[in-house]
Amino acid sequence: MVFRFLIQFPITALGSSVQTQIDLSHYAAGVYFVKAVADGNVVAVRKMVKQ
């Protein structure tokens, strides 16, 4: 399995909750992983499936 970095962008936390939308419309169908990093530490990893 090959992983590659696709996009990076800043987000702003409002309290302890963060929500954002990621536009994958120009990416091919497949499985993508989102990694959230705060102060150099990985705080979340989520899997997204684009059909």
C-alpha cells in the first residue's frame, strides 16, 4: 500500500471542537486518510471513502 501527502491547510479550533469540510471532488475514487496534527502531535486520524 502506498500513501502520499495530498493537501495541508490550517484550521481554527473553537473551544474543544473542530469541524471543517474537505473538498475531494477533484480526487479519484478511493480511500483517503485525514491526519490532524496540533503542536507537532497527531491528535486524530480518520478514514474517508470517496465513491
